[in-house]
Amino acid sequence: MTTVEPRVVPGAVTTFQVASPDLEAVVRDLAGLRLADMFAGGSGGSSPRASRAASNGEQTILRLVWANDTQGEAGYVITETPIENGEYPALSDIAPAAFVEECEIYEQFGIRPASGKPLNRIMLPPHADLPTLGRKPRSEPEEQHAPHLVGGQAFEFPFGPVRQAGVESLYYGLVTSGEEVVDLYLFTWHKHRGLEWRLQGMTPHDALFLAERAEGLSAVAMTWALAAAAEAATGIAPAGAAQRTRAVAAELERLYNHAAAMAALCQSTGLSVGQSAAEIALERLLRLNARAFGHRYLFGVVDVGGASRAPDADAIREDLPAAYGEFRRAADALLGTNSFVDRLEATGILTAAQARGLGLVGPVARAAGLTADTRLVPGGPYGKQVTAATATAGDVLARFTVMLAEAAESVRLIGQFLDAGTAAGTTELPRTGGTGLGWAESSRGEALAWIALGDDGRITRARLRPASARNWRGFDDACRSQNVFTDIPIIEASFWLTAAGMAR
Amino acid sequence: MTPLDFLYAAAAAWITAALVGVLAARTAGGLLACCAVSALGGVAAAAGGGWSLVYGDTPVVSPGGATVVGGPLQLQATSLAGVFTALLGVVAVAIAWYAPRYHTPSGGTALYVAAYNVALLGCLAVLTAGGMVTFLVAWETMSLACYLLILRHPRAFPVARGAFWFLALSEAGFLLVVAAFVILSAKTGYTTLAGISAHSELVPGGWRAAAYLLALTGFGFKAGLVPLHVWLPEAHPVAPADGSAFLSGVVVKMGVYGIALFAFRLAPPAGAWPGLVTMGGGAVTAAIGILYAMAERDIKKFLAYSTIENTGIIVTAFGAAMIFHASGQRALWAFLLIAGIYHVANHGCYKTLLFLEAGVTEHATGTRDMDRLGGLVHRLPRSAVIAFVGTLGIAALPPLNGFVSEWLIFQGLFQGFRTGSHLTGILIVLAAGILGLTGGLAVYAFVRGFGIPYLGMPRTRQAAAASDDGQPAGGPALLAVACVALAVGAPVVLYALGKAARTVTGVTLGPLLLPGNLTVIPAHTDFAAFSPTYLAVFLTCALAVPLLIYLAGRPRAGSASVPVWDGGIVSFKPRMQYSAMTFSAPTRVTFNALYRPSISVSRPSDDDPAGRSGPVHYEAQVTPAFQRYLYRPLVRCLEWLADLVRPMQSGDVNLYLLYVFAVILLAYLLGAV
Amino acid sequence: MTLWFIRGLRRGVVTTRYPARPDPSARFLPTPPAFRPRALTRETAGRLAATCPSGALRLDDLTLVYDVGRCTACGRCAAEAPAAVQSSGEFELAATVRSELIKRIPLRETS
Amino acid sequence: MTAEELQETIARQFGRSLHIRTLDTGSCAVCEQEIRLLAAPHYDLQRLGFFFTPAPRHADLLLVTGPMIRAFEVAARKTYDAMPGPKIVVATGACALGGVYPADPFTHGTVDAVLPVDVWIPGCPPSPLALLQGLGVAVGRLAGKVRDLPFTVDDDPERTRGDS
């Protein structure tokens, strides 16, 4: 096949075939774009030859999803590359953002970058024989995975997986010389629930049930992305009112997540009064969710082809100002507390170069000066009325201020959507095969979903990529950026990620 | 019958041992025989030394009118040397018990044990020298023999370098010592030590001070006073375990003996300031020694630096004693002399023990790097127990012997207010403060020095494979017993030392030291008192208390025992435990100005932005300040001078003849004048 | 800190009186469904069992076995058969015996 | 011992003050959010004598969320073993009760497949109020009422429960 020079069509997804030998050159050309995701498997209607080959398992299709974040011409590009010999060019050497996915693909399909460098353990637990999406790794992962050895005058401080009360299970290997943080790595494989494996063979409607439990704290974004993918695959468009319903739910989700992040920041800095204030706002926002949509965490709002529940607009108009008032007052009081602000300033700095290189998304990227916000993609309910809040410092304080600005923006948007009219109701999906990419902006950043439907309308391959899967990668760099032990919880709170989303 | 006769026996035994060694130690049997004879000599020396404490000084004799390099061979067993001689004997026995299992019989070993026994002989001769020529010859013999025994494996460069450091510094010291002796004998007209000390009043004050300072520096090179200490951390790691044990346990003490000789016996300098200089030097030595010890991973280097620290403590005591003498506090003068010498004996025992155990560890695991050891208490239980006794001793924890002598030293220093002068009083208490810091750091350092290698999990496969069988245990065990004896039997020791002190200083402490019923008093009844014996007994009983509490409070119902809570990780890995350097990281940060560490980190994420995980390596290298900023410039300057005189060495025979002629001519002219 | 203290005083008490008194906010919580046996034909029950994503509903010949523990209150059954299913409004569902959570709903006898 | 005896023991031995250790065996992070909110001003767990503790050694009650992923089983058992007896295990949320994931190579599906569960709290997620009630039931302060709930409504729309 011949290589077409990939171009971004604003507001659309364009797919290109790239031959395996050309892949490296194409990746170099696309360096201007953000590598949003990379995954393998999934025969699609787009390339019948590939589908045939993949179906009898001699060949895996490698898909790279590129995003253009510049306002106005935001859009996505997908490159499809058939991989025959179980190896593909070492992309992470050119685009570091590809690394985590390289490891995942190796664990799931047994194909690995040609560089032969060791890979990290992402999802497969050691000494576990779990079903995988494709062929099992040719050699035992133990040989392929990088060893964690600590030499010289440092030692590894083991933290987790069972950590302090009320947080997710997560393991930090904190390599320290007794005083400074030398290195840090984390394991999330003990939360791997095999969601992408479970989704195979489901109808998109059933798939939503698991998708919203992939990362419960961004259930709306995840389900929206999956539903949008299914709609793109079958070529239907939901009604505008239903789209706005989804958007209202997404913005409410962003609001309560930012409130929760604020509470976590206060807890990590030991400011319990601020934590209480933030938690009051959080609880009021959650009750507002329950009253408006019937679920505190907005489960079951998004449905394929539309929305299954309509918001109680009056309830939102009635409660939102008060709830957001709590949020705003708590935030202002926090920004007026010097001990708190000083703790956040110049902590956990991520430069724009780091964020771009690692393909980070959401407030973390925006706080570093990048405008990565899928709400800017033309089409969809948002239109042109969103302004992405950004900062330049890239530290925890910048992330916090970005969150506050986004919260204000969300309130404004919710008002607009309610005025424009929201409604439940779904458009029936035709039973056709096809592939599609869907996205939504969760509070953590871009949530992506790619879906391949068989001719019976059931899923043959679904790829879920919550924002956490991306941003955890930036976390250890942020922790390594300075040498203070006690900053790590603060940085974790400012990222506000979930291990569930990372492990799926 | 005098102590000297025992010492003759010891000398004879060691000469025989040296001969047997050089001839027969190629075979296991020969090595065993050599060590047996050497041990006999040790017993004799110990007996002679111990007896000479209470016997007093013997007259100076020159057996058979023998001569050494033109001077008569003059011998004398003195009370001052008694403790050193006894220590020499005990160490000799312990090492002789240890060596046959440690060394593999071979030609190299044969030469080594020969050199070692000659070194023993040299030390004995230094301690029993009655005249200055004898002393100096013995001193050189000892130094050269030690140089040879450090060179056990001369192929390796570090060995050659360590040995060279030793030889260079000890020769430099030797010249100063010669000068000091020449001054004294020239001013008094006597060559026997007894004669010099009897007529020391003939030496004018300035010359006394000069002689003392020369001696302090000269012997300081051997004793390892900062900044003359650099040979210890270089030479100790490269010598065989028993060799470095001998260096630390005895040879370093020879330097201390020399200082004591000039400070208390021959011609004690007048005035307080020589004492202040000595005390200050000692205190600085102690602090810097232990601080560098904290930064060492190599067990033997660590022990070498701790030796420097202990020398510092002893010399501090001597200095304070001199100050008290100058201010007329004769009781405290004698008391601190006793305390210092007591510490000599203690340190000789437990430091030798620890070096021997370091040798066992190195044999069993093939490494001396603490961060490659761990968990040895399960694999080397015997040496773990023995090393634990030694560690308690050197960390100066009750009820072991280190505590007793350091308690005495502190009690002496705390009475600095009795000097009358406020300045000296304050300075003495200041020195006590520095010693306090040193003591605290020493506990910290030896918690690390024992905990990292012996406790926890093995950090390497070699450490996991270590095994106890075939490892020598007898010698260290003997020393452990000696440590306990020196603690529990403190009153007896102090009685003997009191007698020795009377011989040296003429002060009778008697009840001021031992009022009876096993109690010790620091020279003044109104100050403090304690009984090492009762303390030891009490603490041993106190150990039972937790046991009783447990037995009383243990649950009547069935109780479950579960593993320690580890956060639910699959399994602990050795990389997850404290390493030697992380343990001392707080000190490293606090005293950053002294250490000036050069930190190097290598982690995969540095050269690979993708965040590939992999081996992480972190190094913080401490700068050896004295080598770099003091000795290296010195060496460079010497090289520069050598370049200056090189043109003289043209290699032309006629030119050399001209030199000879010029010299002869000069001599004649001088003669004519 | 004084600022926070004053804020706290001004904010007043928000703590619920539950369990001493019922909590008003409970009204809006998602609650597991309650079934109307009269409207529950075998065929309806079959559809409900098929539509339940968490396998909380099982058809046992003349009864609908409903496992409250498995129910996520997602509301799909109510959307499937509004006539036969409605919200129960119960959120106090803790049980000390698992079997307490398994309910047997009788079906309408179809003649 | 049965849950009832256990509750008496708890009431006697802990004087109605109880320390809770939470354990996430693969939840979607929402149950954790609700548990954190228990300590928030709106619910204020401490007023009822419950406290969160990070150390299982100090914990009397294990609040388990998630479907008990097999890879996490070791950690779950270790946590349970580290707790001193008598101890209560509360399975929280539909995942823990088998509502979301079946027993398969990834997960056990339910918590009681690994740990002896004493109290079950349904809900996805169980709201803080439901959690409060569950904790009350766990220590025998509240009576579990679900046993008597039929989850049926009679035809008469006026007197249906739930709408009230």
C-alpha cells in the first residue's frame, strides 16, 4: 500500500493506511500533533484485507491516534498499520508518549517494538495466566520486563498497595537515598479487571454498563466517548437535545471532581478546615447530581444514540448557584491562605515540553500551557463557546487555578445548555459493522474510545483510554522534579487520577 | 625473677616462631606450630606486662653487653609500658589462635607470619627499650616488619599504595622522634630513658616543649592523629584481617605509648599549653575520625576510622591530664593517665576482635562492602554473637568495658573546673563536649556497623550463601571474654593501674580511686562514683525484666502470630531495606561541609524520556579532604623539588667524582677550622 | 486560621441527623426496584432478567428471583417495563446474612 | 462465631468505638469517594464513634470494596490476617456482592470468595447514608430491615411504597 501524507480535517476523524516500513517516517512527520492513543487489534471495515488477515490471526493492526489541539482546526487522525512479523518500529524512541501503550500492546498481543529494550509491567500481574486480547507474549514477561534494581546508596521505600484508608490500591516504589526522592515507579496491575477483554462480543448498550465502571469518577465522559464511538461506527448522530444532556452531565461531573480534587489538596497539605469546606461543596454537588439525574455519580445517564435520562433543569437552576457558591467561597478562602498557596507553588513542576512529549491531557497539560481540550473539537454540543483555561507555571498551584477556572466555565456552560434545552431519548443503532473513534473531555482530560463492530452489531474490539491512563505517566516525572518526600501526596492530589482508569 | 624474664621468654618464643614460620609455614603443620610458639610468647608477654604493672620499673640492664648499631642494648620493663605489653601478649595469643584457620599455608603465608612475629618482637622491644638507641632501632624494626605484613599480596595496586602510605608516614614520624630523643639526651647527657627522666630538670623549658611537640607529631603519625592519620584507612583494608587487627590493636598503640612516654615519663613539658594542644588535637581527631567512619561502607575502612576516633579519645585524656598536672591537680593528673591507659587496653581488645570478625565476614562472603551483606546473624551466628560483644564495647554501652573507661575519662574532664583558671576549665569541658558528640555518633555508627551486615535480609547471593563452618572463632572469642573481664573486673584492673600510676607519677590515689566494695571514684570523693561490677550484674538482671513482663502479660487465651504488616506487597525484597549509606544520610546532610559528597545518579528515565523502568543507581562519594587538600599539594611540591635537583644527576662519572672531591675538601676545611 | 474559624461559624452545622432522624437528601438516591406482581407476566419477567446487566434478576419457573445485593439500581428494568417495575425508595439495605438480600417475587399466573 | 455474637463482643470490647480499615480490591474509585465522604462534615462518622485507621493492626472492621481481583488476593488476605480479632468484614457495593463482575480468571467476583463477610451493603455505589446504616448494622446498633422488605408493590398506585 502507498503512504498518503496524513492531514487533519477539523472536527473529523481521518484514517490513513501506513505500511509498517513507513511508520517511523510518518510518526516523525506527525510530531507536531499529540499522540493521543495507540492500540492494536480489531479488524475493521475500513480495510477488508486487514480484517481478513486479523481474523485468522496471522497479523495484528497497529493503530495510532493523533490529535490536533490547536483551536479551530482541532481533529483526529488515525493511522492503521498491519504488523506481520510480531515487531514494529520502536516508536517510543521518537514519540515517548507511545511507551505505555507499547507495553500494553506487548502484554495483550505479544508484539513488541523492534528496539528490544525492556518494557514496563502495566496490566498483567506477575505469574498470572490471564486471557489476553491477542496472542500471548512469546516470551515470559519476567524476561521482557525491566528489572527494578536499586544500587549504590539508595533503597526502595515500599508504599502500598494497601495505602491509607479511603484511597485506591496502588503501589509506589519510592527509591530514596534517605533524604531525597531519587526515582519513583508505580504498579497498578492489581486493579486490572480486563475490561477491554470483557467488552468483546457485547452490544454497545451493554458495554456502557462496564465502561462507566472503568473509571467511575469520570463515568459520563467514558460512556460518552464509547457511545460516540459506536455512533461514529454506525454513522448516526444523536439529537442535539440529547447531546446537550450528555454535556450537562459531563460538566456536572467536572464540577464535583474538581471539588473532590480541592478537598484532596487540602488533605495532603494538612489543612483540614479547608478540606471540610471543600467537602461540603462536594457533597452538595453530588446531591445536586442525584436530584438532577437520579445518581450521585451520574451513572446511566449516557446511552447509545442519546441519553437515557433528562436532567431536572429546575433542580439544577435551583441548587447549582448555592452549591457552586460553596465551591467558590472555599476556593477563595484557600487562595487567601498563604500557608496553603506556598505549599502548592513550585511543587511538582511539569514543563510544557514534558507534557507534550508524554502526550499528557487535561488540567495537567493545560497548567503547563498546552491547549489540549476535546471540547474545542468542532461539532458536538459545545460548538465554539468553550474557552480552555490554561496556565504556564506547570506546578500544583497552576493546576489548581486551572481547575477553578474550569469550574466557573462549567457553570456557565450548564446554564447555556439548559437554556438551549435538554432531553432524554435515543436514536436506534442500525445493525451494521464498522469502526469509530469517540472522545469526551473528563475532568482529568481527554477520554478516548475506539470501537469495532461486527456485522451483528456486536463489539469485536473496544479500546477504552481514560485520561488517567495518560496522566499517570507524567506523575513520576513531576515527583522526580524536586527532592521533597512530602510533596508526593500533594502532587497526587493535584493530578487527581484513578488507578482504576489506569489498570481498567 | 623480674617481669623482664617473662619478656625474654616472649622474645625468644617470637624469634623461634619467626624462624619456624619462614622455614615451615608452607605446610599446615608448620603454620600451626609457628602459631603455637607465637601464642606461648603471647602468654609470656601478657604475664610479664601484667606483673610489671604492680612490680614497678626494673633496673636498666644490657644483657650480655650486646650492642645494636653501636649503642648498648639496654632493656627495662616499666609500669608505664606494662599495659601495652600485656595487651600485646593478649592480641598475640588471639591472633595466633585465629591465624591457622584464616591463612592458607603457602610461601607467601610463610613470609607473612615471619614478618608478623618480627613485628611482635619489634613492639616488645619498643616497650622494653631502656635506652634511646634501642628504642629507635626497635621502632624501625617494627615499622619495616609491619610494612612487610601489609604487603601480603603485593601484586594488587591498592595494597602497594596502602603499604607505601604506611611506610612513608611512619618514616616521616621516625625522623621527628629521633630529633626529640637527640634533644633530650643532648641536654641531659644520658642515653637511657631512666637517666633522662631522672635528670629531666636539666632540660630548659623551651627545649622540653620542642622535644615534646616533635615527639607528639612523630608518634602522632603512628597513633593516627588528624591530620597525620591518612595511612590507617589506606593500609588497614589491604592487609590480611589479622594483620590489620594487629595494626589497629597494637601498632597504633605504640604511637600512643610514645606520646605517653614523652608526656609523663621522660621530660614532661612545663605549662598548660602543651596539654591544651594535645587535648585539642585529640578531640578533633576523635570527632573527625567518627564522622569519616559514618561515611564508609567498607567494614575495614570503617573500623580504621573508628580506631582514629579512639586514639583521639585517649590522647584527649592524656592532654587533660597534662593540664591538671600543670595546674597542680596531681590526683586528677594520675587519674586521667589511668583512664587513658585503661581505654588503650579496652580498645586494643575490641578493635582487634572486630577486625578479626571482619576477616571472617570477608572469608564467608567475599566482600567487605556493608551494602552487599545483610542477614549474617542467621548464617554466621557465632561471629554475630562475638561481634555483638565487641560492638557493645566499642559503642561504649554499659556494661561493657568501653563504657567503663570512657566514663572515667568523662568524669576526669568534667572536673576541669578544678584547674583554677577559667579558660582551661572551659576548654577542658569543651573537649568533653566534643567527646560527647563523638560518643553519640559512635553509638549511631556501630548500630549501623552491626545492623547492616548482620541483621535484615542478605543483599547479595554471596551474603546469602555465607556459612559458619571452618571459620575461625577461638581468637575473637578470647578477646570477647577479655572485654567482659575488663568490664566486670574493673576494680582489679584499676588497682593494678593505680600502682602503675604511682610508679610513673608518684601519686597514690588508693582510696581516691577504689574506696572498696567494688566502687570507683574519679579522684575526688565529692564528685561521682559508680561500680562497674554491680552495674554489669544489675544490667544482666535487668535483661530479665522484659521477659518477666512478657511472661506476666502474655495472653492466656490462644494468640495468633502473623507476619509484620507490609502494606500487602507480594514479598519484601532486599532492595527494600535500609542500606548503610541511607542509614547515615542524615549525618551526611548535616555535616555536608565536611564531607563535600559528589553525588551521581543513574536511572533509566534520565536518558530515556519514555519512562522505561530499570536499575537505579545512586552514589554519594565523600571527598577525602586531607588526602586531597593537604597531602596532594605536599607531594606535588616534593616532586617539584625533585625536578630542581635532577640536573645534578647527569650520570657522568667524572661529575660524580667531582662531587666526591668537593665534599671531602669541604670536610677537611671544616676540620681545619 | 481566624478567617477559617469565622467561616466555620458562619457556615453553621450541615451534619445529617441520620440515623437518629431520616435524612431528606435520601429522597433522591437511586434505589433498587420494587416489582408489581400483578403486572409481572412470565414474558415480562423474562425480558427483565435478560435486560439486567448485573444478573440480579433470574427467572425461576413461577417466581422472579431478585438479588438485591447484585442490583446496581441502574434503572434499566424500570425502563424496560415501566408498568411492572418502579423504584422502591429503600436505601437501608445492609444485611448480616446474604440470603436476606435474595427476594422471590411471585409472577402473575397466566391462564 | 456468628455475626450476632460478634456484635455483642464488639459492643462489649470496644465500647462502641470502632476503627475502620478500608480495602479496595478493584473498585472503580467511586466507592472510595463515598467512603471518604463519610468523614466529611455532612456525615461526620466520628460523631458515631467510628474512626478510619491506616493500620490494620488497629482496625476492628474491614470495609471491602471491589470484586476481589485475583491478583490482589494476597494483599487482601494479608490485610485481614494483620487485623486483631474479633474483626468484622463488611462487603461494600455491588462489585463486592457479585453484581458487576462474574467469577472469572480476572476476579473472584465476590468478596466472600476470599474473606468471611459479616455484613453486606448493596448499592452502586452505596451512598454514605447506606454506609452509615451498614456500619450501624455491623456493630448491632441498627437492625437490618432488608429482611422484611418484599420489594413488591400492590396494584393501588396511591399506597405504593417508594413514591411516598
